[in-house]
Amino acid sequence: MLVEGPTDAAVARRLLAHANLSPGDVFGQNGIGYIKKKLEGFAVRVQFGAPLLVLVDCLDLGIECVRDLSRQLISGERPSGLLLRGVVPQIESWLLADRPSMAAHLSVSLSRIPLYPEHESNAKQTLVNIARHSRNKRVKEAIVPSAGASVGPGYVASMIEFATNNWNPHVASGNCDSLARCIRRLREIV
């Protein structure tokens, strides 16, 4: 797996388990800059080894169309074992797409969770704003930031815990097109 950060790694692990694939090593977790810089090298290695799932937030690349992803990140032919998947617009969209589980995790009403999380311009900010309405003080303290920060001090830990223990990719894929395409592609490998 090659991912932007720890939350993405937790989501990727859960997706691979959902598709009955073993996760293997995790690379990256240093942001989009690292992926852009190193992806060509990973693409060469994939030609001679196991497939590699690469998750990239479209928002971080400034693209709206997932088809533009390959052109922006890979020069030339993309190896078939390089599973380059664009998350529209970012990984929080996929997490929000399991609406019942996210509502329970954040201790908010289901009506607060967006019906179409891929339409959110900044899904991370949407998630933080939803957490502001939580009935659970610990959730607010973890996720809602203090002045000057974009997320609270426990945001990443909370999202990793959610992705690992509560998130249901099957439910989420019904509300999230880019996730459904990713799961279909992973199942083709099996």
C-alpha cells in the first residue's frame, strides 16, 4: 500500500481485508508530495512483484476527475499491478459514506451526516463541523480543533479507530462512487 497518511493506511487495510486480500507493507504516509516523488519508482517495482494499492486524495492534487489521476502522476504506461485509486475528494468522504456507523461514532443524529459525501468540497472540514454537534464531550475534544488548527489533537487516532473497528466498506460503497470503483477493482485481483 502506498498512501498519504495514517488514516489512509487504516482505510486501505480495511479495504484489502474486505476484498479478502492481505495488506502487506505500508509505504508513504508522508503526504502527496512523497507519492508524487516516489510513484515512478514504485511503478517499476510493481512490474516485477505483487500489486500495489495507491490511494490519493483528488483534493490534494487539485483534480476533480479521477481519469486525470494517472496522467498527473505517471509518465507513460501504467503497470497493471499498480492500482492507482483516486479518493473523491478525500479519504474522509469514504468514511462519511458509512452514514450510520459515522453517526454512531461521532454521537450525532444520522441527519447530520451528508447523503453524498463525494459532493463535499472539503470532507475533512465537514467531518470536523459535524463533530462540533456531538453529544459526547470526548469526541468534541478529540476532533474539534482549537484556534489555529484544522483538526483536534485526537482526530487521526479517532479516524483510525473508526476505519479499523466500525467502518463498513460495503455500506459506504453504496453512497460513494469512487469507493465502489476501488472495491470492484480490488475484487478483480482476487
